[in-house]
Amino acid sequence: MNRLNGKLAIVTGIGSGIGKGCALRFLAEGAQVLGCDLNAQAAQASVEEARSAGHVLHSLHPCDLTNPADVDALVAAALRELGGIDILVNAAAWGAFEFIEQMDYQRQWKATLAGEIDVVFLACKAVWPHMKARGGGAIVNFASANAYEALAGSGALAHCAGKGAVLAMTRQLAMEGGPHGIRANTISPALVVTGATQPRLDHEPGFRETVLSKMMIQRLGTPDDIAWCATYLASDEAGWVTAADFKLDGGATAW
Ligand SMILES: NC(=O)c1ccc[n+]([C@@H]2O[C@H](COP(=O)([O-])OP(=O)(O)OC[C@H]3O[C@@H](n4cnc5c(N)ncnc54)[C@H](O)[C@@H]3O)[C@@H](O)[C@H]2O)c1
């Protein structure tokens, strides 16, 4: 408890899965949190869930992080509601899962790059001067096991490009942030059960078995598995950790 006492955090994508898990864990660890989501109803449900656990989860919703004006509004809300920004967790993302032969250029390929890369760039750029002014901060981005390897039978071309980009750009952010005390790290999960993955697990024959066949620990990930690592990376415990990537994947990419 209290590993994030007094920290001021923005967590994106609080309406589902990993973003929601990080927001609730950060609150339990003593942080003040402003979340956001494109899906207003889902974000509001997370706000209510936090309230019933005795916490205040601030939220700006709907907020589309592919839109620079919405990102600016998010940062303004953080300054207004929290009084500053120490932590940015970029959990919100959207990607189309399709094989190359079926992938549409604008609606799937370009939209995935915006939904996975632009959202990270815009949020990092918007918080940067405020973290710099406070003498530092911690950014946690999400790459993926897909940044390292292809998963047999899974149409994930644009997603692999998006997550490879987040992995690479986070190293660069770490280098640029070093002199300002801004740390930037990635978490690369294998399959975590969330709103994004549940439909594929439910409806794609053999998908769960293929995913599990790669794992040394024979279970799928949970948002809490990821939130514990994000807590560490966002905290002062990780004061010498930057440009690192944490593979949280049950051993899937280590064969
Ligand atoms: N779940 C997995 O197996 C897995 C594996 C590797 C990496 N990741 C990454 O972890 C992160 C979280 O994934 P998840 O599975 O929890 O996703 P999710 O789809 O369950 O939740 C993402 C949330 O972000 C919101 N969102 C999407 N685009 C947005 C936008 N432009 N503006 C504002 N909100 C937006 C969605 O409405 C949703 O509530 C993503 O970056 C994802 O790529 C997930």
C-alpha cells in the first residue's frame, strides 16, 4: 500500500482492461488519478467502481486521444483536478486485427497506426513540458509480445507495426527525457483477458489454445498482473529504470 503516495497520474483507457486495472491499482496505492476514455459509459462505470471501493477516480470522457484538442483538454483537466502530472500511463489503444490480403489501407492500417502510435505521441508531447517543469516524471507505454514475434494464425500486421513503433519510440523518449528526470518504459504483455481480447477468446476456434501453447505459465494474463508492474515503473522504486521493456508474458517470448 501507498507505493504511489502523493503521485499525480494520468491513466488513459480506464473504461476497460489494463487501463482500468492500472487506475484502480494506482488509487489503492495512494495516487491521485485522472483517467479518460473514448467510451464514456465504460469510463463512468470505472468511476463508479472506484467510488464503491472508497476512491475518487477523476475522468474526462468521452476523450479521443487521436484528436490533439482532446489530448490538450485531458492535460488541462489534470492540471485543474490534480494540480500537476507525475505519471502518464498510455493504456488506451485501438487496432484492427487482419491479415495483409484483407487489410484495408485507410480504415484498418492507417487507423491502427493512429490508434496505437499517435495516441502515445500526442499524450507524451502534451505532458512533457509539465513533467519537465516539475523536475521529472514517469511514462509507462504498452508495446506487446507482438512487437517481438508473430503469433501463428493471428492477423495482426498493423498491430505488430504499431507495437514495434511504441517499443522503439519509448527508448527514444527515455533518451530525450533523461536530462529532465523523465523516465519512459514499456510493458510488453502477451495475451491479457480484457475487453479487447475476450471476443477473440470466445469466438475464434483454437485461439486460446494457440496462445496458451506458447506460455511457460499455463494461464492467460489479468489486468492486475500488468498493473503491479506499472505501479513499480511509475513509483520511485524504479528511479534508475528507463528505456526498459518488461515482458509480462508467462514466458511466451522466451523460448
Ligand atoms: N490485452 C492484451 O492481451 C494486450 C497485449 C499486449 C498489449 N496490450 C496493450 O495494452 C493496452 C491496453 O489493452 P487492453 O487489452 O486493456 O485494451 P481494451 O480495448 O480492453 O481497453 C482499451 C480502452 O481504451 C479506449 N480507447 C481506445 N482508443 C481510444 C482513443 N483513441 N481515445 C481514448 N480512449 C481510447 C477503449 O475505449 C477502451 O476502453 C493497449 O495498448 C494494448 O495494445 C494488450
